[in-house]
Amino acid sequence: MKKHKQVHRLPIQTARFMILFVGLVCVLITFRSYRMTAIRRKELQANREKIEQRAEEIKRTGEDIRRSDDLEFAEEVAREDLGMVKPREVLYIDKSKDREGDRNKEDVK
């Protein structure tokens, strides 16, 4: 006598649901991965721009260091950083730049 093995089959609706569910999960994972890749690309581009800016700053600093023995450089630093002027030189200050609306900052105090 042969024993028949009973085969358990899923109903067709359950199988379709499972396939649809697995497909949806795959699509969601793919979409999330794509979104994360786009975010990383933006961060990478921002970092590259920062690196380029830093490289320019380093280049300018190197030029300043090379010029540090130059009298013109010393004069430039004295004027810009220390606010110094040459003898018999008249310094004009534009008060309109200090105004906020119609009032001076001194009037606000």
C-alpha cells in the first residue's frame, strides 16, 4: 500500500498577497537606499566646496607669509587690522553707514 503524502498548498489569494507584499518591501528598500545616496551626494558636494574654500584660505595665508617681510604688507596689516594711518593723513568716517533708520547708534543708547 502506498501512502500518499498530502501536499499543503497555499490558497492563490494568499500567494498573490505574499508576492505583492515582498515586492512592496523591495520597492521601499530601494527607494530608501536611493534617498540616502542622494543625501550622501549632497553632503559630499558640500564637503568638497568646504575643502576648496579651505585650500584658497591656505593659499592666501601662504602668500601672506611669503609677503610678511615686505613693507607694503606691514602697512596693509597696520591699516586694516590696527586702524593706523600715515602722518598728516586725514581719515574720513562716513556716519551714514553707522545709521539704523533715522537714528545713530549713539542716539539709541
